[in-house]
Amino acid sequence: MAKVKGPLFSLTAFGTVGNLLTYRRTPGKVAAYVKPVPTDRESGCQLMQRASFASAVSAWGALPGASKAWWNMYAAGMRISGYISFMKSALLGACTPGGGEPEGYGCEAYPYVDTIGPVGGGSGYVDIITAVDYEVTTYAEILAALADADGTPFHKYIYVPEGVEIDCVARRDLLIKPGVVLYSRRGLGSNVGGVIKITTLVADSTYPMFLFVSTGCRVTGLQIKGPDDNLWVATGNTHEIWLGLRCYGAGIEVDNCEISGWPYGAIAFTGDYTIDGYVHHSYIHHNARMGFGYGVQVDNCTALIEACIMDYNRHCITGERDYPVSNYRALYCDFGAHNLVAQCVDMHGGNDISAPSVPAGGSIEVGWCTFRTVTGYPTWVPTPVSIRGVPLIGADFHNNDFLYHADLQTFLIYQACDNIGGVDPPPEVPWQNITENDNRIAAA
């Protein structure tokens, strides 16, 4: 049936004839086209997005009334529904399906060594900054630069030269304002990067943090040293539990750094407004206080950890339980041979508090990572991975290289559910909301 208005060969024709021919008006003429027919290519990305959306919808439907009420309350101040808030949180960290390109296993499969730089950064790293707005060599100068620099609408660059070591004594909560870049030039020639550090503990502080990193900031090419690089020390007093970088906001990047000696952890992405956190090409080590000791912590937000070397940590990567869910991706990371007391990759969950309705994160992807620490198999400590409950969307492990043997995959990718109706130790697969594809496990 014709829907065209005006004669077919006139300047007033528009509409569609018989679902075959479409007339469109453009300035000064009418053009006729074969009506386009949308095609469903069913590409991998399309299928991934559909599956993630369907899974999130099902997860919302399965939530108990109290959890939905929490989401509605949480979203009230943002003028959106609890359902929309839940879907946003669930989908922001949706996993990429395992396998596929690039081929290979572990961090050795990283395909961008020549164009970006080696895993762990340092010599050969390409993206080294040369712009300078402030050059700082003393504690007083870095304080003044951080107070003055405002990176909106354009970046401001604070440069710590090679060979400079700035002791910030016991200074807490140093604010890096939005858009500011704090950097040195680790990897330029033989440059190992300028140093900023804390050497003194202050007895009146509680879980102190060194740098507070804001939206749009970048910290790159530096050595950032904490006050305690001793291994496996008992938890101790709260004033000793220093955090290196607390990242709060969108689009924060930490790259090509060496970060060590932070009893709480090297880097923490925190808060539901923190999205697109990115840690890459860094060497993160000796963050080892018992009960803490995190390389990177993802606390109810979304982050990508890529091409890092992580060793001598209690947990190299950890995520926090409950809502808003924590989502992270760990790709091409090298987990060293000295993460000896607990799992390298960790996600807190409802099993820790005997609460089946509390998720162990939302979406987790671990791909092309190398695990070097010898497992405690046939006991569970340490395992390469521990998911302490059931992820809301799912956890996917693919193309990883486990450089030691365990008879059961569930001792390598360990899901703790004994407090929420499961068994301990876990049986062989299947897991709950956990998948694995094409991982390499050392022979017995």
C-alpha cells in the first residue's frame, strides 16, 4: 500500500511505496531510495551486550523486595528509578566473552609491547609526557603546585624530575584537583622516575591516605613509596594502615608507575561515581599488611587493570561486596611468585557475612594473566583466585596461564559458598555465575 504524499515525480513526494521505495526530501530535490532493510549481524559484541542485558534483567527480577527497596532509595536523589540505577551499575562493567583474539596464554600474549610498552611499564614505555607547568623538587614546591594547579578546562602538568626524591613526611590527603597530571618520566632512557614518598607514621590518624586523586587526573611515570614495605606484618594499629592513592571520580588513570610500601593498599578506586578507572603498565609490589595489603582495590565502582606486574601483595586485586556492585577487568597482568599468603585475585561477597542476597561483585573478567605463585592445593590457601560468593552478572576467566598444577579447576578459580548453602572445599565445576574458557594449567 502506497504511503507517498504528492505525485511520485514531484518535489512534494515523500514516504514509502509498497515497503520497497522510499522518498526523502533534501534541499532543492526529492531523492528516491530502495528502502534499507536493517540486518542483524549477530556479531560477538552484539551477542555479548544482549546476553549481559538479559542477565541483568533476570538478576533484577530475582532480587528480594528488600534489595529492590534499597536500590529505589539509592536512586531517589538521582531522579531515576531503582531499576535503572541497578541496570547502570550492572552493565557498566559487563564482561567481554572469553577466548578469541589475541591468541595465546598469559601476559606473554600482550600484543602492544612495541606500540605502548612492556607489561609493567618502565624501559620501552611510549607515552611519556614532556609538557611542564610546574617543576617540583621539594616538599614545599609540590604542596604549592598542588594547591595552585587546576586542570579544568585544560590539563595542568606537575613534573617531578628524575633523581628527585620528595619526602612528604606524614602529610595526609594531598589533593590532586580534577584534570591535573602529576608525573615523572620512568622509562625514558635509563630513567626510573622521580620519587614521592611518606616515611613517618602519625599516631593520631585512622586509615590515612596519601594522595586523593580526582576526576580526569593522571598519575604517571613516578615512584610512589609508602612507609612500610615489610611482609605479612600483623594488622596492627589503624594509624599504620596507609593507602597510597584514593581515586574518586571518572576517568582517572594511573600508568607506568612503581608503587610500593602501602600497608592498606597501593591504589583504591572508591565510590559509586567512580567509573572508568584505569591502572596499566605499572609495577605494584610490597603492599602486604595482613587483613589489607591490596595492589588495587575496586570499591563499589568500575575499573580496568591492564599489563601490570604485581608481586609481594596480600591481594593483587580485590573488589568489595554488596551494592552498588564492584566491577573490574584484569587483562595481561603478571602476578608474581611471591604473593604467598592469600589469593592474587579476590572478590568479597555474601559468603563472608553469610548473606546469600549480597553479591560478590557484579561483573569480573580476568584474561591473559599469568599466575606464578605456587598454589596451596590440595588445601585452599593460597589460591590464584577466590570469589567469595556469587557474582551478580558473572565472572569470566579465559586465556590465563596457571604455572602450577591442581587436579580440580575449582582450586584454581575458587568460589567460596559454604556459608550460603554451598560446600567447602568446592567440587569440580559447575560454579555459580562463573565461566572459564581456554585457560592453560601446568601438568602434574
